[in-house]
Amino acid sequence: MNMIYSIRMRSAENGPHETGGTHISGAERLVKKDSITSVATTLIERALTHPKGNPDFINLTIDAIPSHQVHGIPALSITTSMPTTLSESHRIATNLLSNIGIHPSAITAAFHQLSHNSPSCSGAWLIHKDTGEIYESPVRVTRMDVEDEESFLTYLEQHHVNSPHTREALVLASKVLACNDIIAELCWSDDPDYTTGYISYDTNYHRLTHMKHQGSSIGGRAFFVTSFQHIESIITFLSSSPVLVYIEENQYVP
Ligand code: WAQ
Ligand code: MG
């Protein structure tokens, strides 16, 4: 059978995440067999040279998935706003979330949760869009990658956002919104030097330059869900359904 390989890395300092270690970095790739060794090396190097710290725990997991289980999904459209202050960024983000029908209590819950996120948290919080209720445990999204490296990079370059942060976040955000029960995401990085975050909704990936203060290592992700009724299938989709993200012809800048 034709196989594709999921490679996942997560690293932490002061012990594993499970025992309260501080999350340093994580990454997910989905590659052909002949790329496993080089991608694994790249991910380990990345863990060892991350600006957040020196991991004493690195977990690398590789597993084979039959290619026929992999689904292609289109990339979201990129927009960038460049507010100069954190409060202006949060105001724009709040408006975007509110415009698509997310209750103010859910928006407040998301900002509060991310601003106080635990340094050991390597997953996303699921928040009910009408009540602001937060599901008990965070979910890590895995098993995703770009379908074609070259066209993805061309797309990012056309939008002047060719950075590893955007590449990975756009893949993750595109997969997350492919889940029927999720209508939006709020995210900013835990990397102290990276203040740009985003809101994604419908087919949009809307970047905002000042989602947190420079130097802060608190970041996180919140996914707004329409109901907790199908929580098991939401979690299964996010954590184990393999997805490759492609660029549609009409998404390129003419
Ligand atoms: N699944 C769920 N949550 C995750 C995952 C994942 N695979 N990876 C990270 N998180 C959570 C976790 O709490 C991290 O602390 C937090 O998100 C931030 O992760 O310029 O770099 O990898 O286009 O630091 C946005 C890019 C960058 C905006 C986001 O996130 C742009 C970023 P980081
Ligand atoms: Mg990070």
C-alpha cells in the first residue's frame, strides 16, 4: 500500500509537558518516505536551537498512514492589518469575531485564556461560541502539511509573508476551519519576539501585527465551536485526520 508519514515533534524544558515542563516548540509534517530522515533532523535541530529555551525533553513520533486517507483542503486567503498597538489589534480581532456571530462572553473567555495560558500548554482551547464555555483539555492539531512546497511558497511570497511562522500557522488554520463545527480561531505565538497573530474565519486568514507585547512568551490558540455535541469527532479530526493544504489557481495574485 502507498504510505505517507506523519512526523511530529514537541519539546519542553524542565521535564515533559505532561509533568508541567515549559513548552518550547512543536511542529508537524506529513512527508514521503524518502524525506523522513532529513525532516526529522530539521525538527530536532529546530527544538535544540529555539529562542524560547533549551529543551531537556524532545518527543519525536513517526507513523505511517495509507495515502488514500489523506484529504486535500484549500488554503485560506491571507489579509494583513498593521495596527501599532496591542489594544487596537485586540479591538480589530474582537470586531471580526463578533461580526461572525461569536458571543461577547466567548470572545472575552478566549482573550483571557490565551493571555493567561500555561507555559506547558501545547494545544488549543475549544470554546463554545455562544456560551464561552471552555472544553476541559486542550487539543493538539497534527497530521497536516502543504501539498506542494513550491506553490505554497509562491503564494506566501506573493503576500510578502514567506516566514516559517506563517507557513505553519496557515496550514494549521486551514485544517482547523475545514472542521464543520469550528467557525473561527484566535492565535498568537509563544515566541517572545513574534508579536503577529491572526484571526481565521470563513475562508480568511487575517494577520494582525501586535497581538501581544514584544518579549512575552505567553501565546496560544482558541478554536470557536458551534456545539460540544460532536466533541469526540472534532478531536479525532483535529488530532488524527491527515490533511494536505493546496493553493487554488484563483488564489494567486494575478
Ligand atoms: N495544535 C494546537 N495548538 C497548538 C499547536 C498545534 N499543533 N501548535 C501550537 N499550539 C498552541 C500552543 O499553545 C502554542 O503555545 C501556541 O499555540 C502558539 O504556537 O505571521 O508561531 O507555534 O502569519 O508559537 C502566527 C503567525 C504564528 C502569524 C503562531 O504559534 C503570521 C505561532 P506557536
Ligand atoms: Mg512557538
